[in-house]
Amino acid sequence: MKRETLRPSITIAIPAYNEEESIEKVVKDCLKDLPKYFKDYEVLVVDDGSRDKTGEILDRLARSNKRIRVIHQPNGGYSKAMAVGIKSAKKEFVAYVPADGQYLVKDMAKMYPLMEDS
């Protein structure tokens, strides 16, 4: 995709609960593919009270990349974590991907051209 056809900005919100097995791969996949479609982006992960190493993994990733933000909250369920991610987004568009890697940024590529430039 040519640089001038890239969308302005997006937040990818990822609700996560006990996803130590997959969260690093999902976040890294976002960071790899988002520049192909967007000029500016952030990956915002809402750690919904994980009891495994999800939070530690996310904090390590966030320290190494300024485009990653992590919100830690007590367990409130998937819907609450998704709502917090959407409300906390700082970019023009917001989308979410599941923390288990079932869907990835590239899976949404056909929708990106439908977004309006501002």
C-alpha cells in the first residue's frame, strides 16, 4: 500500500485475561502489520485481572515500544475490558482483536479502505 493511501490513525484494543501463551505473538503481529495500513497507530491491551504472566509480559513489551499501552484492571469480564479499551483509545479509529490470536490485523484489511480519511 502506498504511503499516501494509508489511513490516518487507529487504536487496536485487545481485551486480555490469562493469555500468557498468545499475547506476545498477537501484540507483535499488530506491530508488524499496522504500518502497512496506517500512518499512526497504538496497541492498547486491557489486562482484565489476569492471574498468570499476561500482565508481566505486557509490561515488558510496553517498556520496549512506545506504541504499546497497557491498562491493568481488576477482573470485570470481557465486555468491561473491551469498553475500557474503546474509551481509552487515543487514535481516530478503534478496532479490537481477541488476545488469543483468532483474528489478526491483516484479517481486517478489506475493511480499511472503507474508512474515511479526515
